[in-house]
Amino acid sequence: MKQFIQNLPKVELHLHIEGTLEPELMFELAARNNIDIPFSSCAEVKDAYNFHNLQSFLDIYYQGANVLITEQDFFDLTWAYLLRCKNDNVVHTEVFFDPQTHTERGISFDTVVNGIHNALSQAVDELGITSQLIMCFLRHLDEKSAFIALNQSLEHKDKIVAVGLDSLENGNPASKFERVFKYALDEGFLTVAHAGEEGPASSIRDALDLLKLTRIDHGVRCSDDETFVKELAKHRTPLTVCPLSNIKLKVFEHMAEHNIVELLRKGVCVTINSDDPAYFGGYMTDNFMAVGEAHSMSKTEIAQFTFNAIEASFISDQEKNRLM
Ligand code: ADE
Ligand code: ZN
């Protein structure tokens, strides 16, 4: 199975570029930019990656992003991720970035988006990896801050396909961003949002209805509502599921209890993704392997995760046919 999964072409649809910051690069960028970090070794950093829920992870994750200052830093971060993609046979990736994490620290929107975009462009020719870029709003911040980010993105529309919503779900309902998403849709962006990671099935329903989503990030708590699962299957509404993330953040205690295979067998368009691989212990192949080891699956079922991801991706039908 290891060889089959390693060789399987993969498509990633849920990946936060800030979540690919490996401790080694964190130290390199901290030294390059003269920034103090509260760790003395990579082992110490990894020891700190013991999370009990989403917020305990987010605290460390936003702190890590402080070492990212220049366009070159964002390029280097993205390029390091793309090399991991090459290694895992990821042929197409749709990457999230959180502009507010950086603009709130005085880094310009242009610096962030250009560094990431240049690396993604270079990967088409040099690594044979295609991509799309998705800008996420931080849901713990207010509507006004999201509108500022959206306005900053308008001159980069050629580089950004969709807007998303991440950070703390509980206490920050989709309704808080309804007007921002309406504006984004009017400007021609597609929309996605994290929902049903820690929040209940009703949080997914609200996000789908209010924000007119094309796909849902996580969505695993849909299982609390069987009727809803049937609707998701019927409409082939994609869920970008992140198995190792869900274990690290205690959404499920053990991988054997994870519902991704059950949802696949019910006909839901579930996909496998790595979320924040530097923090959760694995990239795409590791995520596929973790699911494959905990659940007995046929090769056809494992490959279905890639077919689902192609179906759910934001590429043209012509490009989808090329990947199929
Ligand atoms: N930002 C980065 N990773 C996230 C996750 N798993 N959930 C919500 N926000 C995030
Ligand atoms: Zn995520």
C-alpha cells in the first residue's frame, strides 16, 4: 500500500502556506531577519507542538509567522512546500494564505502575495506542479479588517481564485462575514470556508447558505446530522478533510474513529489534505498513509480521494480531463 500511495498522483485543496513553516526554516528566517524566537532548537520547537484544541494550535502558528518579513521569505516558504509536493507526487495544489496575519504586523499585502505567487509560477515550469491561490479572512478579526484585505486583493485578482475563512470557528459565525463574501462573489471570486471542524453541523449549513460556498474546508462534523450527509452526497458538495490535523487538534481521538472513509462510502465528495503539515506531522503522502493504515480500503477507494479532489478543484474542465 505504501508504494501505491506514494506513486498515486495527488491534488491538494486545503493547505495553509503559513502552516508549512518547518522549524529549520523558522530558525533560518529568524536569523536572516534578526528576530528573536522563544526556542533554542528545532527539537524544542517540535516539543511545543502539543495541542489540545484549535486555539492552542493557532497561538503557536501565528507566533511562528512572525519570522516572515520579505518577499524572498514568502518565496522560500512556498518553494520549500512545492519541493515537498514534488516528493509526494502532488500534481496540483490550491494554497491558502492569511494576509491579515502579515498586514497586521506591517508587512504589505503585495510582499506576501507576490512572494507566494512567484514561487507557484516557477513551479509550473520547473516542477510540473500547477496551482491556485486562495486568500483567507481570519474569523477572529472583525468585518472591517476583512473588507480592508478584500480591497487590497482587488489589484491581484489575476493571482487569486477564491476567498476563504479560517481561524477560530466557535464564537465567530459565518453570518459575521456575509457582507464581505457577498462583495467577494460580486467581484468574481469563488468562496470556501472552514466549517464543521470544531463547530456543529449547523455551522456548516449556515456557512454554505450564507456564504454561497463552492466547497467546505473540514466539514467532518456533518456526521452529527444524517439528513445533511445525504444532501452533501446528493449535491457532491466537496469537503476538504485533513486527517492528521483532526487527530492533532483532537477532533477525533484516533484515526480509526475518523469518519472520512465512512463519508467516502456514502458518496460524499471527500478529499485528503494536509492543512498545516509542519505542525501536524505530515504532508500529503503521510495523510493518505495514516488513513490507509487505520482503515481497510481497496486501491480503488484510495484513488477515489484523488478523483474527488480533481472534481472539486478550481481548474478548467480541460485541465481536469488532463489530470484524470
Ligand atoms: N488556520 C490554519 N489552520 C487552521 C485550521 N485547521 N482551522 C482553522 N484555521 C486554521
Ligand atoms: Zn485549515
